[in-house]
Amino acid sequence: MKTGSDVEKGTCADVMKHISKDKPEIVVSYIDEIIEYANYRAPRVKWGVHESIGNLSQKFPKEVEKAVPKLLLSTKDESTVVRWCAAFALSEIAKNNPRVFKHVPSYPCSNFFHNYCSSAYEVKMSCI
């Protein structure tokens, strides 16, 4: 992903999203590289990266912990889909590793859930 164009990076992120859902053990060794692109400038890259992180959290909850600060930043992104994908990843992390949010009081969980609900509502309304 380091040398490709934004379109190629978006395609890679989308492929990783699907692989991480079906065969997460294939991409878990690239978790640091995946997290590196969590706040990349191209929305399509962020979508796939966020969903990959969410998918990986089911089998590898400890490995994705370090993505939380970047995902929280993405809940304020101008793109509704980016916010939704970040909220998806954060909710999957919270579901599969709840201690991440319980023991770190600096994480604004109430703001996260507000942003998640707002983003989910915006996506739903844009599909109507």
C-alpha cells in the first residue's frame, strides 16, 4: 500500500476488508500497516481499513487495541461512511475486548456512541 495510488490503496483496503472477515489469520500479521492507514486522506482507504480492524477484533482483540485512538478520530470525519466504518470497528472492539473501554477513562465512550448512532442514522437516511 505504500507505493500505490489512492485508487490502488482503496482497492487493497477493500480486499483486506473481505479477507479479514473470512480468513483473518492471513492479514493479522499486517495489523500495524493496516492501522497506519486508519486516518489516510482517501475515504475509500479508511472504509476498508476500519472494517478490516473491526473484522480482526473477533479473533485478535488484543492486536487491534492500538487502533482505538485513530478510530475515535475518524468518528468526527466529514464523511458519513468513514464515521460509520469507524463506529463499526470501535463497536466490534468493544464487543470483543470490553476492557479497552472500561479501564481507560479518557476514551469518550458517550461521545463515541452518540457519533455512532448519528452516523448510522445518516447512512440509513441517505439510503431512503
